[in-house]
Amino acid sequence: MSFKRILLGVVLASLIGGGIFAYIAYGIFFTPNTSFNSDEEFVFIPTNASERDLEKELSPLLKDFDAFKSAANRKSYLSSIKAGRYKIAKGMNNNEIVNSLRSGNLPVKVSFNNQESVNDLAGRIASQIEADSSSLVAAFKDTDFLKSNGFNEANMISLYIPNSYEFFWNTSATAFRDRMLKEYNRFWNNARIEKAEALGLQPNEVIALASIVHKETAKVDERPTVAGVYLNRLKKGMLLQADPTVIYAIKKETGNFDTIIKRVLYKDLEMDSPYNTYKNAGLPPGPIAMPDITAIDAVLNPKKHNYYYFVANVEKFGYHMFAENLTQHNRNKEQYIRWINAQKINR
């Protein structure tokens, strides 16, 4: 056999081998590898994920995880797996999937409102991002953080302004808390601070009062009127005498915030608690719940009137009857007591 024939054979073998290699490589990288019918699916890759964690998340969505793994290894992804929430579109090939997992971390919308304690808040947030509730509670209660930012254990829930925010799913507990501090400072802009100062209140005091207003009425259009009642009482040096603060005191003492109390009894008004505004002057030590923004703005923009009293309106449920003096109030109150007794609501 001549040298030319040998050389030709080697070249042909190389071309065939190269073609086979290119075909296999093309198949690994560019053949569609999804197995779901929806237009898209999302995967959640945990922090410090291993290959096994990655396989657990991706296998249900792929036709061939081994083919994906081969492509990911060739693109050096497996040595730097990134945590986060990622979109896998129907029909994606392994090259596209790796690229998405490498640089396509997508935010999630985190929403919360009306929580009564930081434990409740932590549970709500933990259901939406990677951080667990215990790490969130620890971050919320960090004494150095609270002290350096003007908060304490009684008012720390004031920091969290109810709304919807965008976070990366893999946000840590401390990163979540620190972001919420920025949102708090953004919320308390110059206009709101000036309104609070005009009322003689600090932002945390506004939120404490707003939490009472929030609990007193779910009717947004009535909240400025209710806020005006309490501000009138504060200005005159009267006790707030807010039933929601007594209910909160009962829940706090029992440790059961799931307790449903529809009627405050006279014996409850004697409860020895700093949150009992029937016995203690001024505002409670902190919010009795997380007020929404409409309640906060109701305190900052109260309706001006001469009302000092109010009671539930039994003819217009959800709303209240307001009175300027005790005689009017007692007359209104009689209607409410007759109604609540007729409903046999004892607690």
C-alpha cells in the first residue's frame, strides 16, 4: 500500500470521526430537551446547590438529564451552579437551558399585609423566597440592627410597609430585612414626615395609631374619620379606649394570635397590659398589627371634625356612627348593644 493511500485513509477516517463527533456534539447542545407541555416552567435552584440538587429540580422537566449534564459540563456550568429562579421554555435545547440557568435569574413578587407579629410575617415571607422563617425571625429581631435604626422589639414590625416588592428568590434573610429598611426610608419621604410632625408624631407612632385605625374599620373611606377621632382624643388628653388594643393585649398574653374575639367584655378592660388603652394614656408601645398604606395615610391626612366617640353602625354594617359628646354616643351605643345581644355574641 502506497503512502498516499495510507494518508488518504487517515484523512477520510478523521473526517468521518470528526463528522460523527460534530453530530454527537450538535445533538447534545442543540436538540430540544424539554418534556413538558406548557409554554414554560420555572425551576428554583437552592443556594450552594450540588449536581444532585440540580438533577432533582431539572429531571422532571427534561427528556434526557444526562445529555443536559454533558452539555453543562462542557460549558463549565456544573462547577459554578447559580442559585435562583429560572425559566425553562418549551422546546429549549441544552445550550439554551444552560445559558438561562447561568444568567437568567428572575425576580419573584413578594407580597405581605396585615400580619400581627414578626413570626407571622416571617412565615409569610418564607413561603415566597428561599430564606426560612427561623432565619427571617432572627434577622428581624437582631438587637444591634434594631438599635442602630431606631427600632425596638415592640415596634420592629413598623419597619415592614405592606406592599408588593420584587426580590430574587434566593434573597437571604438579612438581605430581605435590609431591603425593607430602604423601602421604609423611601416610604417616609419629606412630605409624609412633615405631616407626621404637624401632628406631633414620629413615624413609628403614626404606624402604631394606623394599626388601631386599620383594626377599627376595613372601610378605606371611613379611616380618615376614625383617625380624626383618635387624634382628637390625643390632643385633648383623653384615653384612646380602643377595643382592638385590648384584643391584642389578650392575644399577646395568651400567645395565641389566632384567637377570634368578637366582643370585648368589661372585665377585659381591667387587664394589666401596656397595650390596654383603657388604662394607659397615649399610644401603645408599638403597632397592634401591620397597617396597610391606606390606614397610615388616613392618620397623616385625617378628616377634621369634632367627633370623640364612635360605635358600630348596625344599619350599615362595616361602618360606624360618630358622636361629638357622650350623650350622643350612649344613645348610639344602646342600638349596638341591643343588636349584639340579639346575635348572642358573648365573646
